[in-house]
Amino acid sequence: MKKTELIGDFLNDVREQRLFREQKAAEWPDDDRNARCAEGLAELHTWVSERPANDPLIVRLDHALEALYADDVDSGGFVPMVTDRLARFRFHNGPPESCEDFIVRLTEAIEAYVKSEKEEEE
């Protein structure tokens, strides 16, 4: 089973954020946060890529992204946006968040936002 276009787009966003963090790490070599974030994003990309398309967490993320980008939802109100959240993955000091925990937290945040948007419509 092949991953959906939305998951493919998500993986592209992960890759783009990794490249951005790698560039910032080269600009600021004394600040290890960018390199740590880039390494984490590389790990996240691999983790998501290696999950089967029917993995329950990948399916849930796909459904959440589909709902977020649906015509009846203001995706611009989801702040910080998905790419912003990716840009902060493992950026800060402290114990690193696992890839699975990040995806769960992101998915739950999207679901809660979409739910609140739908409730406002009623």
C-alpha cells in the first residue's frame, strides 16, 4: 500500500525543514540546536518513511492533515503551523522527543484544532 499524497507532502516538509536547519547549523556552528534539530528531522523522515501506509498512526496523521486542509477549515489559524512545529522538533535542550511522540502530539493538535473549527461553524 502506497502512502497518500498528503503524507508525501508532509515528508517533503520534513526534508525542507531539515535542509533549512542544516543551513542554519553551517551559519552558526557554535549553536548546536540547529544541528540537533536537523539530525532529529532526518530521523523523523526515516521513521515516517519506514512505517507502512496502513500503520494506524500514519493513517491517523493522514486523516488529520486531510481535515486540516479541507475547504471548510481555516488551516491558516492552526498556529504554530505544521512546518513551524517541524522546525522546532528537537531544537530545544532537554530530553529528545521520540518520533512517535512527536507525530502523536502533532496529530492530536491538528485534530483538536479541526474539531474547534467545526464547532464554531455550528
